[in-house]
Amino acid sequence: MKPQIISQSQRQQIQQAYERALIAMGGQAQNRLLAHRLLSECVIHDPATPIYINALLENLQSLPNRPTATWISKFRNWKFFQAAKRQRMPDAIGFGLQALYRHPADLSVLCRLAEVCQAVDLWAAAECYLRQALLHYPNDQRPTQLLAESLLQQARFEESLYHWQKLPADKQLDAQIQDVIQCLQSNLPATKTTSEANPPNPWEEEIAENPTSPKLYLEITQRLVQEKHWDEATSLLTRGLSATGSNPELLDLMETVRLDSYRHRHEIGVTLHQINPQILGIETLHDLQSELDRTELQVCERRARRYPTDYRHQLQLAICLRQARNFRGALKQLEQIPEMDQTAAEVALETGKCHQHLHQFSEAEAAYRHLIDRLENQAERCIYEQALYHGGILTGAMGNGQLAQQWLSRLLELSPDYQDARDRLDKIKVISDNKGTDNSTTSSPESGS
């Protein structure tokens, strides 16, 4: 669900109500009821912001706890449960917060409020209600599982695993829950379970003996990365950069570790989404992909500036820009790479793709032709095959069936099962044979990827 749109005037009113509630909660003349009403208005109008929910729950902490049987809660709060069942969000939130004022630790109400938020993808808001429930019922299965699910949807995998493992043994035998736990356990570093203070890391003594050795930091970081201790590796490299005066090798490794950690998180997300799309939704997966793409772009930009004569970094930056659909920016980077550089074949391929996306089809064809005719010997096979594939599709769509057949036939000689090349070649042949009566094309020339 897209975030609720709140106008600037509404935001100001919500903020004013929040500030008035804080005043009512503090000082000697406390007015808990007024604070609750003000904070309830904040949450009703902005149910996605945890700061308002947490302030409301904190205000309720000072009220006496009135234990209520589940059936009494359902009878007394029937309006809330009806609104929650029918997914009437504002009514459900309003009635639910009224119920909490009567009984701040009502487990049924807290869990149902969380489920209402989860139903519209407000995972952080749901987490607030569930942590409040676990504060009063730390071993209850329902809020524990709901919290594990909410944390998973926020890609907070370590915290989620902790709560999945707190479920009763019989619940963990559920096939789907078992798959989730196994996925997280196999992809996350083992947690330290000592009750005593954590002992110093074994490599601390090595660092203490030689604190300015870049080689030492590199070796230890590689060990930590193999064990997927991303945070420890980053922390160690931060120390190393400070101790060695920003050694270039350490700086490169820091960026690589950061990028690999985001790539690893995305891989975990993909696996969990395959287990069950509802356990980790497509929006969370898109967020992880965006986070990875943004990080990769930042790293490539920094390296291209740091190593202006190493054109591999310029090329990688151009690829990232193309993937971000900044085709003109990508072409600008590609133009800076000399034609005689060892990356010439990849540069020609990327140039063709960018021109194709910009509907500059003649320029795209020229780039593919340059690679195919002149750079075959220096191009990697996968690069050459891509040029034949995209060039063949493009020229076929532009009406040059003879050249399209030539390039696609060459591709199938090299790789008989290459994607859908054989089907495309057959269609182009049919069109060429019937071009006198049918000038339609089988695909758009825009489809460079």
C-alpha cells in the first residue's frame, strides 16, 4: 500500500496535537486522558508514524492495568472488532485506542490493531503494538509470530530470526515456518550466546601488535566476510582507514563489503519471497533491490572519480546509469572511454543499448555493427552474443530482414539455445518471405536491455 498522503496543514495540526499531548503528559499537573485523546487523533490521522503510537502507549503505561477476560474484551469492544474485520481503518484505530485506555494490556486488542496495520503494509506501526503486547505477555505465541512477520517485512532479518526461534517447538515444525527459519539460519552469521560479557575478538591482539598494517586489516576482513559478519567487517575497516590514513585498498574493500552486504540481503529477500510471497512481499523485495542499486551506483561513481584512467570503473558506472534508466548520463560516461581501450567491445554494446532505449535506432545499429564486424576477436563471447541478439532484433524491426537473419543465424551457430533467438529468426524469415503483402514487424526496435 502506498503511504497515506497528508497535506501540510494536516501535518501541522497533527504536530501541534502531539506537542500539546507531551505537555499534558509532563509536569506536575498531568492529564493522561487529554494526552490520550490528543495522541489518538494523531494516530488516527497518521497511523503509519511510530513516534505517535509509542507516545500513546507510553502514556498508557502509567494507567492502572485492569485484567479482563478475552470474552469480556470481545463483548465490550465489539465495535472495534467489527471495524477491524471489515477493514475500516480509521474506525478500527479509533475504537481500538479507546479500548486500550480502558485496558492498556489487552492482548486481543493489541494483536488485532497490529493485524489491521499489517493488512495495509504498515509494518513499523504493527511492530509498536506487538512490542507492547510482548511487554506484558513475553511468552505469548500470537504476538511473537506477528512480530517476527513484521520484522521480516522490514528486512530486519536478524531480529526476525530471534522471534521465530522463540515460538514453541511444535509451532516451529510447521513446514513454512521451518523453511523461513532454515533460510535465515543458513544466511545469517551465528549469534554469540554467552551469558558473560562478550570476550574480545581473537584478532584484536593481532591488530594491537601492528595497528597500521593494511595487509592485516585486509586479511581479517576477508575472514569476517566469509563468515558473513558484515557489520564487524565494516567496523574493522573503519578503524583501519583511520589508522592507515585512508589506505586505497582498504577504501576499495570497504565499498565492496558494503555492496556485498546489500547484495546478500537482497538474495535473502528473494529466497524468502519464493518460500511465500506473503511472508516477504514484493514491495519489500523492490525496496531491497532499490537499496542495492542505489548503493552500487554510489560505489561506481566514487571509483570512477578516484580512478579516472581506469576505464573499467567508467564502464561500470555507465552500466549502473543505464539500469537506472539514465541513458543520456550513461552515454556521457561511455564517450569518455578511448576507442582503443580493452573495454571497447563492452562500451560498444552499452552504447547500442542506450541509443536503442532513446529511440536513436540508427546510432544503435551502428554501435552493434561496429562490435560485430570489428571487435569479434577481442570481445568476450557473452558480449559478442548479446550484440548479435540485440542487433538482430533491432535490424529486423527496422525492416532489414537480411541483416537480421545473418546476425541471428550467426548467434545460433555459437549458441543454439540462446534465449528466444530461434523463434525470432523464424518470425523474421516469415515476414521477409511475405514482405510484399505484410510489412509489419514482430517486435519493437525499442527493446534493448
